[in-house]
Amino acid sequence: MAIDTKSGFDVNAFLATSGSGRKIISLKKAEVFFAQGDPADCVFYLHKGRVKISVISAAGKEATIRLVSARDFFGEKAMEPQPTVRITRATALTDCTALRITRSEFVRVMREEQAFSYLFSSFLLACSMRAQADLVDQLFNRAEKRLARLLLLLAESTRPGEDETLIPQISQEALASMIGSTRPRVNAFMNRFRKLGFVEYDSRIRVHKSLLNVFLRD
């Protein structure tokens, strides 16, 4: 629901424009929206681009835990009852445009506007279901199928009816960290996928979704 018929609140207009407590910002590729340890004082809504959510260990090793697509929220830790600091890092994988919404403004709109509350609640539910699916994937699927599923998830922003898409540039180390495997194994799987025609890649990966879906169903 874009417009609340009772209040006249336009969700799309709210998320598309700057205003009280919210500001449209642009970041270049590799720039950071927030780092671990920063105050969790705002939520972001991505207009354009892709964002990587990662965790960096004390030893400096980075693990990618989520990729954000356009029309997704991120930085939702700010909505905890008592927010403290960020436990993840958000980095632009491509040039990005996003809306930065302060915690106080986000809380106000959640309380006052049912349409916005429904939209954000639906997003949180989708994240929860994705986390459950990821856990099942880790427990029961071999690493090769986990990689195939991840590639399909990265390609999910393609318009309906399209069979293939060019996903944002991502390293094999990042892919390995997201499926709980190693870079050499991911490299071997990717070479096999390319030979089978599931993907094409040089510096970027093009996913043939219908072929990978058949592989996952086998």
C-alpha cells in the first residue's frame, strides 16, 4: 500500500525525498555508510546500487553476511529498544544513493503511519525468513548448492521474465565467507558452473537463472 487512505500518508514519497529527520545521500563505490562501533542512530533505505553488510574480526578478517539491493532497508539495528553501537559494517559495492532516516524520525513514522509500519514489518519478516533459509541451507546442502543458491539470490533483482543478470562485482573470498567454504573450493565450483553454462564471468558474473534453478532442483 503506497498511500494510507485514512491519513493520506504517501510511503513512496516519504522514502523518495529529503525532509525532517531524513536526507538523501550518495556514496561512491567502496565508501562506507557505517562501520563497526559507530552509533546505531539511523536507518537507511537504498534507492540505487548494492551494499555489502559485513563483520570484521579482531584479527582483521572480513565475513560478508548480507547484500542489500535497491528498495531494501539496512542499519535496522538502530530500531532496537535500546540501540548502542553498530556490530556490522555497510560498504557500497557500487555507486549508491540512499535515504538516511534518523532513529527519532523512524520511530515517529512507525508509530503514526500504519502503511509505513506495515512496510518495515514486512521487510523484517522477509529478513527473518531469509535467515532461516540460510540456516537450513548451511545444515543440509553441500557447498556447491549453497553457492548456486547464493548466486540466484544475488540475481534476484532482475526484472520478471528475464533469464539472466549481471550481478555486482564480488570477490570469491566474499562468496566463500557467505557459504561457509573456502576460496579454492569456490573457484573450482565457479569453473564448473561456467563449463556447464550456468554462469559467465570475467571481472563480473552473469547468472543464467533458469539453468541454476534446474541444478538446485536436482
